[in-house]
Amino acid sequence: MRRCGTGHRRGERTRRGGRLPRALSPVASAPVAAAVLLVLAAVAGCTGGGGPEARRSPSADVPGEIVVASGRDVTGKNGVREQLIDAWNREQDKENTGYHARLVELPGSADEQRSQLLGALQSGSADYDVVNLDVTWVPEFAEAALVDPLPDGALDGDVIASVAATAYWKKRVYAVPFNTDVGLLYYRLDQLREAGVRDPVLGPGTSWQRLRDLADVLDTHPPEGFEKAWTTQLAAYEGRTVNAIEAFASATEDFALTDESGRYTATRQELADGIAELRRRTEKPYTLDHALASDEAASLSDFASGRTAFLRQWPYAYGTLHQTFSSRQLGVAPLPGRAVLGGQNLAVARSSERPRKAAQLIAYLTSAQSERCLLDAGFAATRTSAYTDDRVRCAVAADPSPAPTGESTDRMPRDAAGRPDYARRILLPALTRAVPRPRTPLYGAFTQTFTTELGRLFTDDPPTDATLAAELDEALRRVLPDGS
């Protein structure tokens, strides 16, 4: 690795190529922490990486505002992300650094947020320093030189391996995982008991056949309001892509649509096997009709209202559903088969005029303590220690919506260390086994093509698996470089 110099000429463009420190231990002393932050500020100005030059102010990293652009915080108004940034600002005030960070939440869907970020960074119309990227966007933003490469030390061994892989493009680190995500199976214990199921608890290794067997029982003795066994997100958006990738990955061992360079590598037989599995998972006798038009919010509402007993959803639903249901009414388990990895990663915008301080903010927001805050608030944390080390505690976030009496309104079941009760037993193992979506800078074109072609499976006259596989194969070869 190229060694850092001691400085740079006034006005010269700089990039990072040194090493960021490992996350601070929860018992790290104040002098050690201060020393680490000084090292971070120094190494963040090192050189490394290629790409087009971007404008820097004559005095790079002058005190001022660090703007963080992100999607909506699912923990609500004054959510945990805002609280973490406020805590960082308080530290800057104590140290009299002259810096403050500000969170800008982008409106709209994930696709709309991606378009906004791309447009803003390409045109220079917004002064973003840190951007919170969906894991599928990292290759695109890296390839377009819209975010800066980071030193390898920006990631350490505490980051879950499957999650850490989303931060790379072409063997370089371009982002640091902030919060992660994985598909999970939620189920109504109360409905299963009402239908006469004696042992309704579902554990690791639950199969789709087991769900079909339980669906048959529910159909024979339907609970009040019950319509179909299962719902998920099958509308013509990213939810359909996620569900399909989970089916494809479950049907074929080590399935991947692209290689590490984004080249298309799937075979027609693999596609046919995946389509067959997706067809089985969405059969009309078991799947709520409304699922074909559902996104995350609609499917969550249908499940909560009792229309279905099973739901594929993300970790945030654990806290949301437990505001209504008790642990005797609601269960959660790993998704049968393979589940898709989601989440967001923080990157330094190439156009940032304060890149060193932006990198320091990212280190703070992704530290072990911050990840524990995210986990406690309902996000899936990116670090193993947040799930397993009881010494790692959150000293920042609090219940964002206390009752008028001052009592907490948090009804999420928690373990003895205060984590969400399912986090270590179910969420962490699910994350370690999760599969990524295709890694490609052409992800937008891929997912639109993938979603559109698979939509034919849900028509009144769907094609055969082999026919749809052949047409999907041809369509993907038109939008992705061929790796065969």
C-alpha cells in the first residue's frame, strides 16, 4: 500500500489511501480515543485510487457543516440516525472543532432517492459530504467516481463478513456498512394455535413444505379474518427482485447472476430452476392475491390485520409489529432457504470539500457503540460485537416517543443485555448466511429488466419455466456485460 505523505499543497486534490483505526473498544481510554481520532484525521488525507478530478476548496477540510444525505429513517422522527449525528455534534462542540454534521433525508422511494443522489453528485447541485448508499448502489457510484475509495482499514474483522463484502468494488473499499438488512419470516402464533396447531413455534431449518402443511391446516380451520397463508412484496419494484433472488439462490447452490466484476454468468437451467422455485412460493392457493401489488408497507398491514399467518419482511418489522402483538402472538424465524442481504453503506462524496472530517464522521457512525444503538432501535447492526459483546453498549439513543407519563412506549422484547430478543439467536445467523443481489454498476438496468420479465409469471397465462428462462436470459444479456 502506498505510504502517506505529511501533507499536501494548498488547493491540491487529495484522496485517502491510509488506514482508518479499528473501532474503539467500549473500555478504550480517553487519551487512546483522542490519539486514534488524530491518526484518522491524518491518514484520511492520503492519496490512492484513480478517477476524474473533483473540485476542492483552496483550504481543504476547513471547519464547517458536514452534510449527510440519506433515505428515510425507519425509526421515525428524531430517529436513531439523527440522535447519533447529534451526539457527534456535541463532541465537536466540546472539542471546539468548528464542525457540525447535518442529516438530509431524501424523499421518495429507494429508486427515486438513487436518482436524486446521482443527479446531485453528477451536477454538483448539492453539497453532500457523506452519502448513505443502498448496498446495490455501491458499484455504480464507485464506477462513476462519485464517491472516494477508502483505505482497507476502514473495515475490520468485527464487521460481519457477508455485510463487509457489500462495501467493495473491484477489490477496493468504497464505503463502510452503516446498517444491514436480511429477509426474515414473521408468523402469527395466535392464528396457528386457533387453527389447532399444537406446536406453532418455527425454528431454524423450517422448510417451505412445513409452511405449506401449516397452510393446509389454516385453510381447514381458518381464524377470523384469515384469507391466505402467506404474503410478501411482489409489486413491480425492488421487492419483486428481492423475492426472486431469494428463490433463485435457494434453488441453486452458490447461485450468482454476476461475477465480482459485474459480468453476467447465469445459465438458462439455473434461471429455469429459480423460476420454478419462485412459482412454487407464489402459488395462488397459498399466496394472498394482494401480494402481487404489495410493497413493504402493504404486506405488513395485511399481515397485522390477520389476512395472512406468514410474512416475509425485513428486521425493522420486529419492533413495529411488537407495538401491537405480544411474544405469545408473534413469532420470527429465519426465512426458509436463502435470504437476501440489504442495508445501507456510508461513503465520502468525491466532491466533498471536507473529506477527512467526513471520513471521521463515518468512523463514528459505524463504530461498535453506534452499531449497538442502531440494533437497539430496530435496525440490523453490521458488527458482530453489537450482538455478542455485552460490554458494547449504546450511550446515545433513547426511546424516541415516551408516553406523556414519562414511561417508555417500547414494547419490543429484549434479552438480558437489552438487545432485541431475537437479535443474537435469529438475526445474526441469518445475516451470516445471507446472499447478495447482483454486484454491477448497471444495477438499475438489471433490476428493471429482471422485474419486468418475471412479471409475466404472475399473469393469467404465464409461460413455462423454460420459455421464461430463455427470454429472461436474452434480456439480461442485453443489459449486462457477458461473462461467459
